[in-house]
Amino acid sequence: MESNKIKKYKVNYSQISNEFLSDKTLSLKAKGLFCFMYSKPDDFNFTIRSLSKLLLEGQRSIMATLQELKVKGWVSYTKFPDG
């Protein structure tokens, strides 16, 4: 199966790809952040600041973890000047 997209279901839980969870090149922190973000609705305000307000990690930690996910190809994002 060759797909880069994960199908999201309209239910009150998240299903995460076993391929993602089994990726030995990712830290547990990166897997946790991805799962947290994946559980949010599509219109969630995904900024470093908004994530740091909801999590114990600071902005630098979240930024570094997002970079890890981006480098490994699990997320893509555009950083806008306003955050």
C-alpha cells in the first residue's frame, strides 16, 4: 500500500498508522506531538504558541520536534510571519 495520507474518521478517537508508530527514526516525543496534533480538528490553530499553551513543552522544544517530524516527512507546514 503506497499512500502518504492517513484517512481520518469522524469519531471521537484517533487512529494512528502503525507505520508511523513503528518508525524507529522518530523520537517518542515526536510521536507524541504528532498524535496530539492529529487528534485536533482540521481548523485547529496549529501555531507553536498555541501548542505550547496546551502542552508542558516550551516553544523551542515544540519547534525542534516539529522540525524532526518535517525532516522525516511526517508533517509539512508553512511558517507565516505572524507565527
